[in-house]
Amino acid sequence: MSLLFRWQTRSARLLALAVSFFFISYLLLPGILAGYSPVLVATGVSVLIIVLGSYITHGFNRTTTTAIVGMLGTIAITGLLAYVAIHWAHLSGFNNEESVNLNFDTHGTIDFVGLILGSIMIGVLGVLYDAAIGQAVAVEELINAGHTCRAERFIREQSGSAANM
């Protein structure tokens, strides 16, 4: 029975990872190349990855939902802070010849400042996902612990969230 549970858990992790790759390959990149705002596309893809990846990997429960709410709030704060930092630093996204060539090849349809911001938001997902799930499980276990704490569940959930980074 334990072997079956491990196989199902690993399968869920691989499925969540495949879903993340799908969203990045078939929504994020084509959306940016089609001229949509990289910030909006990255935000939408981030939300999809967070919600679906979390529920696929950890199941529909209060702990996962709490972690998702925290992650969505953190993505919003990260986007705001990244926006301020990018504009404060006057970043243009044109730092080498390849970016200039890409701008010419796409006839200027790619917003390079938005691309920086979108990259920051997608990049923060791995760390955010790992920390939020791990902390939500740790808090739940501590609340339910009484005098004992089951470290096995914390380790299992932590490894599950690390697989989707």
C-alpha cells in the first residue's frame, strides 16, 4: 500500500510539473510573442500554475487553499514591488544586440520592460511555492500536534512542493 501511495504522489508531482511546462510553453510564450502584455500574461500563467499545481500535488484541502491564498497575495505584492523597482532603476530591457534584433524581428510588439517584470513574477514561483506549502503544513501540524509533531508529513509535503519548482 505504501508503494502505491508513493507512486500516486510522484505521479501527481510529475503531472503538476507537466502542467506548468504546458502553461509556459503554450500560453506564456505565445501570448508574449503575439504582443499581449507580458505582465498580464505572466500574472495569468502564475495564477494558473499556483492554483492547479498546488491542488494537483497536495489535494483539495484547507491547508492547500490557505497556501494558495498566501501565494496569490505574494504574487500581487511581488508584481507591485518589481514594477516600482524596474521603473525606479530605468530598466529598458535592451541590454545586448539580441534584444535589439528581437525587437526588430517582432516589429516592436514585445514590451521589454513588461518582459522583465513578467520574468520576475514567473521566477519567484519556485521559491514562493516551496515556502508557502511548507509553512502552511508546518502551521497545521503545530496546531494539531499537542505534544507530538509528525515530521513525516512536513517532509513529504516539502518534497512535493520542491518537485514543482
